[in-house]
Amino acid sequence: MRRWQADLVLVGITVIWGGTFVMVKRSLDAVGPATFIAWRFVAASVVMIILFPRRLLKLRRETLLPGALLGLWLGLGYTLQTTGLQTTSSGKTGFITGLGVVFVPILSAALFRKVPGRAAVGGVVIATAGLALLTLNADLTILPGDLWVLGGAVCFALHVLTVAQVTEHHDSIQLAIVQMAAAAALVTAAAFLFETPTLILPDYAWGAILFTGVVATALVFSVQIAVQRFTTATHVALIYILEPPFAALFGWWLAGEALGVRELAGCALILAGVVLSELGGTGQESEPEPAVQP
């Protein structure tokens, strides 16, 4: 797979994630955030086990640790993000989460000495400016929830970087199975600790849980692990910053949410940043070599 093909698949992932925003927001009126996320990862784990029983039976011991680490970053990221959302605005949550595009090249340079090129850095700056236009309002005060969301953004960045480091050495499906199970265990524990998990939920909440669990989690993160080896961590982070624009578009289309000139300008800047990085290459950040699936 060429890099542009992998990037195109990852763009499709951001479309799916952006489309879940409206249904998840509605469901949180009927179920606690930790409980929703726990059911989401439990559903994803069950689907992965049903679809790939042979991969599970052939699970290698050396895959457990990297898979559990991926699950830790994923479960912790969602838990911190959703906890912060309770005490800050959705716009600021989107902006702070999108800052993962900044954290990825910084952490990559600090931990692995992989410095992104000028085009990637320029794309990050332009896309971050667009994200600010899209999501921020005049109130820029720092709330406790902002710090929770910031911690979640760091976890998502670490997830992207960990995927980049481990996918060439392990079976992608086995990694995905362990990742889902580890995240499910972590968030379920949080749900029992802070909420009262229940099976009695409205139909629309179960529909949202099943869609986000099966499509937006089991399918999406399995695909991410499979294709990210053909691109770079900085590219992945830049592509994932497309999620807020897609969420805004779906909100406008399905829920009648306002989408004015400033929001459209922000979407355009984000797209420009991604295109700049794609056309300019990744500079010092080496081009990934296709890996043979174990």
C-alpha cells in the first residue's frame, strides 16, 4: 500500500468518527459517559473475538504487552476526555483533543528522535489555527475540565506513536483484540468506580453503543493498526484533525447546528494544513517501508 492510499483510508476513519458525534451526544442524556464507553469497548471486544477466533487462539505472548499498552492509552484517553467534557464546553474539548496533532511530532522528536520536515510542521501550524477558528469561542479561561481533556489528548498522541512503533512486529488483528479487551477492562472498572452501569437503556442509546462499538471502534482501530505502518505518525495526527470539521458538518446536516463563516474558514484551514503536509512530504521523518504481515 502506498502512503497516499493509507492516508485516504485514515481520512475515511475520521469521517466515521465525525459522524458518531451527534448520536453519542444524544445518548449521554440517558447513560453516564464511563458506562457508555465501557459498553462500547465491550461490544468491540466481543465482535473481534467472534470474527477472529483463530487469531485469538494463536495469540502470541509477546503481543500481550504492546496490545495492553495500546488499550491503556485508548481507554485512558477516552475516559479523561469524557470526564473533562462534563465541566468544559464541547468546542474547547474538540480543540484541546485536536492538539494531539501538535503533541505527536513533539513526542516523536523527544522519544524517538524523529523530527518532522518543514511541510509537516507548516501543516500542523495551519491546521491548529483552523481548529481554533472552528471550535473556540471568546471565553478562553482554563477550567478543570480543560486539563482532563488535555491529558486525554496526550494519551491519544501516545496511542498513535505506539501504533507506529509496534505494528511492524506483531499481527495487527491480535494487537487489536488485546487493545479492545484491555480498554474494555480499564473503562469498565472506571464505570463501576464512578457510576452505576446498567443494561436498562433506551433503544437509541443501545444503537449508538453498537454502532460506535462495532464500526467506530472494532472496525476502525483494526484498520488503523493495519494501515498506519504505510504512513507516518505525524501524517496520522494531521489526518485525525479532520474529525472536528466532519463532526461540525454532520451536526449541521443531521442536527441543524449552526455553521457560519468562521467555522467554514476553520474547516478550510484544517484541510489546507493536511494537503500541505501530504504534498510536501515528511522531511526528516523517514518514509515507512511496507512490512510483511506475520
